[in-house]
Amino acid sequence: MNARDRLIVALQNDGEPDRVPSFVEGMMGDFKKNTLEKYEDDIDDDDVVLVNGSDFTLYKFYKFDAVWLHSTPVSWGTLRGLDPNAISIDDGGKVNRFGHVHRLSSANSWKYQTGYLNTEALWEEWIAAGYFDVRFNEDWVAGWQKGYRELVDVHDVVPVPVTTCFEPIREAFDFGMFSHFYRKKPAFLKKLASLVAKPLLEVAKGWCDAGFEVVTWADDCAYKGRVMFPPSVFEDIVAPVYKALNDYCHKRGVLTFFHSDGFTEPFFPGLIGSGFDGIQSLEPAAGMDLKHLKEAWGDKVCLIGNMDCSDLLPFGTADQVKTATRKCIDDAKAGGGYVFGPTTDITDSCRPENVKTMMEDFLKHAWYK
């Protein structure tokens, strides 16, 4: 099997591919730099993969089957008659086009802090200004019709496009006000969810038209050990958006998986009910035990991830990395329906030798036959 075939079989969760496929969200800049410093002489010409302005070389070098593509065929329009930059925020905060407040951190970079759109009146003003308006890019679709086939057929790397859905709306609220709205004004949150579904369906259409066969809908919705809001709220307000998107993708023959960091198991019934074929990232540091998840949910959904990026890959020994790699395989390999991989981007603190050890050991033990 090639990378595409084994990923499809795993996500369909109906039997075993030739081996467990692998997936990685991405790699941070300093990690890439550190990899080149350590392994540049080991990177063959065949590993160099440049497609549509994106560099997939290190994913090919480390032998990942699939990787996120942070790109969509839509761009969000400029707000009409409303300039977020003109809004005055205490402590020098800035408001962006989505109503998110950013402040300058101690590291001299702008970081999301809270939301600005905390009343229905503000929301209505921003909606009227074109908050949910997007422009569709047919050239993007044409470019990736060719680029997807090149990556899959020539380089044996599967690009998986990803975008967020409800998370930008949630982050447009102060979190206390978001809680107030889902307790006191759920109908208004449902309205916002229905409004964001339309541009997201445009995204789904473009992805499907471009020929992608697996896509990701992503919304961080959990912390370590707990969820950000009640599963009942998730199922009532957010899951219907996912169901509409998943239904469309499935009608077009495209598989989908969900991403969130944190302890997401309480959301599994709603995620499975909304039609996701897989759930990622299964963060062990957040309390996501892969063996339990396989036993409880493995017959209902493909499980993706579970290799720790917060401590193991940055600070673990080679033996610890091998032990964790084999534990993931032992916990979830049987019967198919598992995709191996780190739980987040491979961060700047991760050691290249640990990632190389992880993938080399994975490829020794991930085969079914």
C-alpha cells in the first residue's frame, strides 16, 4: 500500500491496512532549522518536496505518511465601515478582524488574550459589516488539483487540509461571557453557528473540488483534564455545524477527522454522532489514555495520535521514546482504525534525534503482516 491507501483504510475503520499509517500536524521553525543542522547530509535529493509554495521535505525525510496543509480556497473579507484597528483597548490591546483581543507579551509578540464581541449589539454590528463574508479562489482549487496528485502519486505524502470552525467565534467572546451566552442565550450562539456554516461549506466544496480525500475540522475545546464547556452545549450548538460539513464531505467521498488538544473524551459521543471518521490528537498529558480509548471507542471511530510532545520528544531518552512508540502501537494497532503520530506540531523544543528515533522504531513495529 502507499501512504494514501493505508490512511484511507485506517480512517474507514473496516479492517487492517498493511501497516499503521502516521500523521503529523506540522513542524515549528526552529525544529526544522535544528533538523537541517543535524541531518542535512542525510537528506537525499528524493526527499526534497516543494509543491505550490509549500515545503514538505522534512515530512518526507522523517517518513510521515500525512501532514496538515494550513490552506483553504476562501479568504475572509474586509469589514465594511468598521475598522478594528481604531478600537481602543486598555493596556494597548489590539482587536483583529474576528473580534479577538491581542496584547503584546513579555516575549514581544502579540498573543490572543480575550474577546471583544460580548454583546448581541456588537455582534449584529460586525455581522452587518461582513463578519461572515468570504471570497472564493478558483485558482487555489486548480493549483491543488495538480498539487495533491503530485504529492500523493509522486512523493507518497498525503496533505490533509485543515481549518477551524467554531473556535474563532468562541474566542471573540470573553470566556466568562461565552459561558453566559450558552447558559442564558443559546439561541444566539446557534445563530452564530449557522452563519459560520455557510463559509465553511464553501471551504469544504473547494477542498473536495481540489481532490483532497481526507480533511480536518479543528476546534480546540478542552484543557488538560477537563473540557472548556459542557458536552451538552457542544452537542446542541457546535456539533450540528460539524454534521453539515461532514455530511457534505462524505457525499463527495471525502473522509474527515476532528482535532482538539486536551481532554476531549467527553465530546466523543457528539463528535461520532456528527459523522467524524477520526479523532485526533489524544493528548496523553491531558489524560487521554489510548488503551482505554481503543477499548471504549475503537469500534466507532479511528483514533489518531497520542505521542507526547510536551515532555517526551523534547526531554526523553531514546529508550523512553521507543517504549512510548511501542505502547501506542500495542494499545491501538489491533484490528486497524489507528493512525500513529505526535499530539501537536513538533515543537521547537523537540529534539530531532528523538523524532527520528520515534519514526524509525515506529516503522519497525507498525506492520500488520
